[in-house]
Amino acid sequence: MSLKTKRLLKYFCKYVYFAGAGNYWYEDIYQETTLYKMYNVISFSVYTTMIFLENLAALFGNFPEVEKNSAVMFSAIHNIVLAKMFLLLYHKKSIRKLNYEMATVGENLEVEFVMRRQYRKVKLGIILYIISVYLSLIAYGVESTRRAIIEGTPFYTVVTYLPFYDSTTVFASFLRIFFYITWLYMMLPMMSADCMPITHLIAMTYKFITLCRHYKRIRTEFDRNMLTLGVRESAARLKAGCLEGIRMHQKLMALADEIHRVFGIIMSLQVCESSAVAVLLLLRLALSPHLDLTNAFMTYTFVGSLFLLLALNLWNAGEITYQASLLSNAMFYCGWHLCVTEKESHREIKTFVLIGCAQAQKPLILKAFGIQDLSYETFVSK
């Protein structure tokens, strides 16, 4: 299979499947067997139980200040994480259909070197996000282990209501370690929920890049055909190319609406999560300016992962807006004005181009909760 959007989305759905979130590819090549469904239910039940105990710890737990602050922060984060994971499951059928549409629209116009850039951008973004998240989680484990050995405090990463803080039994220690391992594993489906919208945003961006290249290509072909085929045949081919581009643009606008419908709440929650928690962590830094090495590394990596997630959402949403804004110029300069000797063809192509340009000039802007623009400007303002 050549390097196309279809291949990119298929590979990403494979990761989501092995992360335990289910099959989101439109073909049943990743089988959700009875055993897989049982594993899915058990793992999500464990995640839900852990987050429920975190909420109890935040509301009713009797902990020292450090653990209490962590309980409040992580209960807020993990509630949003769980909501995003369940939203992904809720929209599974819609996402599978969306993947089919994204894979097939304009597939014949995609070129290898542009798709290679798309693949590299998705891969780099996801890998950096995964590294930043796991660096932070490992730092939490190292810091908790250090405190348990040196200060004699209980091993705590995620703070749950049970076991109680002063419990020192073997079972209590086992539960704390189990919840830490659960936290590490929960990141896999969580990151699939985070990265699913990002992957589709990048794919949509490169669909618009491909469409702009299509109009530049038909202009080049028109100039060449004028020398070899004559005005009539060149105009006919230009007309066919313009119609193909306009149809693709209409499909892309419909897909953009579908992306907003399916992933809009998830992206909005990501913006809220990243912004709110980053403020809390930065406030902690302001109140505790003298951190030891592991504490500083733990805090900065966590802040970094949240800002990276925010950036990946806002930058790529903003990039769609920018690339879509270039389309009207690409349409206008496709060569329609050179068909003046073929009056009927010139009139038809002119009509198509004017309608296409009018549609392309409408700003394509994704919004969080229908209010806040997802854009470069929003990221800078955060």
C-alpha cells in the first residue's frame, strides 16, 4: 500500500485497537472477539474504580497537604480523561464512517512526498506526546519511591481514598503499587482518545494542501495542453478538473463539520484540561520556588505534556483554517480566464470558479464549546 491518508489512519487505528479502546477502522480487520470485549470491560472497570476512589480522596480524604493537592488535581484530570475515553466509545460508529470518508476523499489526488510529510508530522507529534507523558509518570514514581525510602511516607502517585494514608499493611502497599501500574496502563487508551482528533486534524490539513496542489496542477496541465491539444480540449479538461476540485471541497467542508461534531467535545475538554491544570501546576511552582531535582523534573514534564497536548490541538486546528484560506486563490488562478476564445466553456468554467471561490472564502474555524476558536492565536493567548 502506497503512503496515503488511508494507510496513516489504518496504522493509527491499529494502535488504538492494541491500546484496548476498540476497532475504529471501517473494515473489520481488527477483530473485537469475546475475549477482547471482556478485557475491554475489565480494564475500563478498573480505570473507573480508581478514578472514583480519587474523587472520594479529593472530597473526603484526610491527607497531608501535598497528597491532598495531588488528589484534587488528579481527580479533576482523570474525570476529564474518562469522559474523553467514553466519548470515543460513544462515537465509535461515526468515527469508523469518518475514517472511510477521510481515507477515500481525494485519494486519487494524493502524492507521495506530501503524504510523507503528513505521516512524519503525525508520527512526530504522537511520539513527543507519549514521551512527555511517560517521563512525567515515571518521575512521579521515582519521587514517590524516594520519599517512601528517605522520609518513610507511604508510596503515593495517584492518591485514592482507599487504602487510608496511615495504613502500612502489605495489602495497602500492594494497592498503591497496583493503582500506579493501572495509571501507567490507562495512559494508552487515554492517549488514543487525545491523539485521535489530532490525527484527523492533520489529515484534514493535508487534504486541503492536496486540493490546492490539484488546482495548481490543472493550471500547469492546461498551459501544456494549449500547445498540444488546442483550446477546446484544454478547456474541457480544465472544466473537468475544476468540477473534481469543487466536489472534493464540498466533501471536505462536510467532513470538517463531522470532525467538529464527533471530536468537538473531546477537543474542548482537552483545552480545558490543559489550560486549567497547567495553571494549577504553575501556581504550585510559584508557591514552591525551591524544588529538588526529582520534584522539579516531575512538575516540568507534567506541565510540558499538557502544553504539548494543547499545542497539538490548537496548532493543527489553526493550520486547517490557514490552508483552507489559501484555496480560493488556488481556484482563481487555475487558468479559467485563458479560455476566452471558447465562449461557452469559458462561461461555464467561470461560473464554477466563482461559486467555488465564494465557498472557499468562508473561514473554516473550529471552536471549543462553540465559543473559543481553536487557532494559533488562542494558543498564544493561553
